[in-house]
Amino acid sequence: MMDKISRRKRYKDYIADIVLEISQTSYWRSLLFNSRYNEKYLVSKDSIDKIPDYAKKAFLEYDLKFYVSKVTECPEKFDPGLVIFKVEAFEYPDIARYSGNNSDVI
């Protein structure tokens, strides 16, 4: 079992890959574009069939979990008209990343 410092570091190490995966995979894009704002979905080893191979290690080896959502508020600046996705670490909500997404592309 990893100690808390190691788990926190794993979340920080993998969150950028998870944001990229969520932002580029049709399944997650469609789910989030069609969801209500601020409705959270859990991404974990239970949803491994919806995760590309390159990102599976975070879930299978380290049992990391992330919430993903479409949000109305974001501390980062994105171009007008983009839909903002938020990915946050399940155990550490302060570890979060955002991506701006064109809803015309699923």
C-alpha cells in the first residue's frame, strides 16, 4: 500500500494523461457534452474498457480514481465557445486540471 505522499504524487503524475484521454476519447466527450453541468462521473478501474491502453496503468497498477465533469466555472482561461471539462483526483480534489473542448467534434 502506498503512503499518502506517494498516492498524492501518483495523482499529480497521471492527471495530465487522464485529462488528455478524457478530452480526446469519443466516449467521454459524448458523455460529458450530453451531461448536466457540474455532474461528476467516476473514472476508475471499473471503467477500464473506456480507457485507452496508454492510460490504463494509473487505474490498474495504482488504483487511482478521477472525477470528470463539464463545468461552468474554471480558474483558467480558454477561448470563448469552448466547453470546459474538469478532471480531479478522487482522493485529492485540490489536484485538478481543465481542458477546453469544441462541442462540434465528438
